[in-house]
Amino acid sequence: MQVSEDLEIDIQEKIVTFIEDIQAVSRALWVFLAITLIAALPLKVFLGYSFFQILYSGYTPPPIIYERPDAEDIEVKEQRVLSLSDGRYFAFARIINPNPSLSQRQLNYTFDFRNSGGSLLGTAKGSTFLLPVEDKIIMTAAMSFSETPTNVDFEFEIGNWSKTLDLEPLNFRFENVNFGRDEDGRFFVSGLINNDNPFIITETEVAIILYDLQGRIIGVNYTTLNLLQARESRFFRVVWPGGVKGEVSDIEFKPAVNQLHPGTLITGSAEGYDEFDPRR
């Protein structure tokens, strides 16, 4: 499309006229316009902020309310200090979580050993998990003291309760249980644990509780079994290096699996878990 000669001349005349009009504007006016443009930016920001403050001052956000679960208190059924045949001592506590749907992912606890006068002789600290309606035994390592500890104070710190539903009901059987003293005079317990579950269990804690003829606890120990295969029967043996004081008449096993930890129960093959890492 070609532009006519008259139209082209008319456009050129308008451009020349526009340039002449701009050149006719005084320098002072150009300076004033520049200052006005520069000042307009902070003014816009100020007016916008003021407008926002007016709107915000008239708005009340809805309150955020955290409702603490209505949990029943953890029950401490028993806490005692026991002596070993080598002169060392340890303490244990039996606790029960009565809540049917609440768990403690990390329950921090402290054992304070005291003499007959109430003076503190030593402290042992640790942490554990607690599943719904779980009955658990917690124990310390064997310790030596300058005096004889006669009692222990067991305290624990309640963390955040976790709503826990649909945990797998796990079943274990213990067979061929044997106990006594080995050739070195150490007390031992051995047997078979049967994993009667369709899962590979990466870590299973088993508490072994010893009772005397009067039904009193005279010894506690733990063992950990890694990568129990589904339907597997595995041999275990636990030794009390410090010996046990008293005559053992009965033994109780308390298996515990931390289902709050992801990946504890595995369906299928355990390939890739040959070297167990509890952090997985």
C-alpha cells in the first residue's frame, strides 16, 4: 500500500510542528516536570501504605485456637532400684498409657538414685516412645555408687500427644524358653521369637522381666532384633553380666515395635535392608 504524496507531506509538517512546540517550552518547565515525576513515586508509596493501614486497622483476624487433646495421665505402676550380684545397681519403672488413640513419639524420662537420707547419688536419663494402651518397662544401665541407693525417683516429661489410629495389631510367640547360668556363672535367658505377622519388622525391642517366687520383679533386660522376616522364628539369647540376686521362678517377655516410625513395617522383600539403619 502506497501513501499519497500529499499525506506524506502533511505528516512531515505535523512532526516538524510538534518538535518546534517542544523546543518552545522553557527549560524551567522541563525541570519542574522532572521534579514532579520524581516526587510522585514516594508519594504513591506513602498513600498506598496509608490506605492499607486504614483497611488493616478495621480488620480483626479470626483467632487461632489449639485444642490440647483430652488425654488421661500416664500411669506409673512401679518404680524400684535393684542390685546386681557384682555390687552395681539399676532402676526400672513400669508405665502404662491408658489412652486408646494417643501416643507419645518421644517421652523423655529421668531416674534419680537416692540414699536412705534422700540425698541424690546419681541420675540416668533417656527417652522412649509410648503407643496407645501400651504397658512398658523402662530401665537404666547398671551403675556404681559411693553409697547404697535405697530408692529412685522416676520422672518424665510429656511431649505433644499424637493422634494415632489404625495401628497394626502385632502378634509374637515365644517358644523353647530356657534360663539359668552359663559356664561363667552369668544368668541368661534364651528362646525363639516367632513373628506371626505378614510384615518384615525392621526393629523389635523385647523386654525380658524376671520374677521371684513371690511375683516380685528381680531383673530386667532388653534385646533388639533387626529385620524379623514375616512368619520368621528366630533364636535370641540375653545375658545379665552383673548376675541376678534371687531365685527366678517366672519370665515375662514384652515385645515393642515403634509403628510411629515410618518404614518399621515392610510388606514384600527386605532386599536393600541387609545393613540395618534405624534412621531409615
